[in-house]
Amino acid sequence: MKMLRDPLFWLIALFVALIFWLPYSQPLFAALFPQLPRPVYQQESFAALALAHFWLVGISSLFAVIIGTGAGIAVTRPWGAEFRPLVETIAAVGQTFPPVAVLAIAVPVIGFGLKPAIIALILYGVLPVLQATLAGWERLMPA
């Protein structure tokens, strides 16, 4: 019974219910948005879109963690300490670009699909991982 009080359980249950209910939600959304001819996206199932989104976030998070942690560890070593301001600046600049700008630059070069979105998500994920790595190393290693 403790599981029924866990918010994560209810969140997962809601997500699973949405996966099965959304294909049949056309009448509800048609009533809510009468100006739209097709208020529900019908080319792909919600489950397939959710799975594609999970893969996209997982792959980009993995690369952001590898790059951010690797760069954070590298600049805490004696041979890489002089590069720390440069690495922090590059990571901060990467996060200042709006997502639309990253996609506008990446799509003509790479094309449509997962790759431009992964690049944008990696750019936004590196700075927090880098900062967390640097903060963690500073607490672990006395100056």
C-alpha cells in the first residue's frame, strides 16, 4: 500500500494511461480546439513518439555527461588547470545560443532528423554537467 502513496507510481500510471488513451482522444480535442481540422497528430502513435523522445534525451544526456565530466576532470588536473577558464567560457557560450538558432544552423549542414536535436541538447547539457563536476572535484580535492 505504500506504493499507492508514491507520486512516481501515479506519474508512471498517468503516462501509461496517456499512451493508451491519446489515440482515442480526437473528440475531446476537437471540442477544445474547433478551429483546427485535425487537433490530434495521427501520423505516429504517442507510444512511438514517446519512445523516440526517450532515445533522443538518453543519447544526448549520455554525450553531455561524457563531455562535461571529461572536460571537468581534465581542467582539474595540473596539466589542464590553465584551460579551465577557456573550457568554462566555451560551455557557457554553448548554452547561450537559443535552441532555434542551433537548429537553424545545424539543419542545413546535417539535415532534418535526430542529429540536429541531439547537438542542441548536448550544448545545453554540457554546462550543468561541467559545473557539477567542477564543484564535486573542488569538494573532494582539498586545495
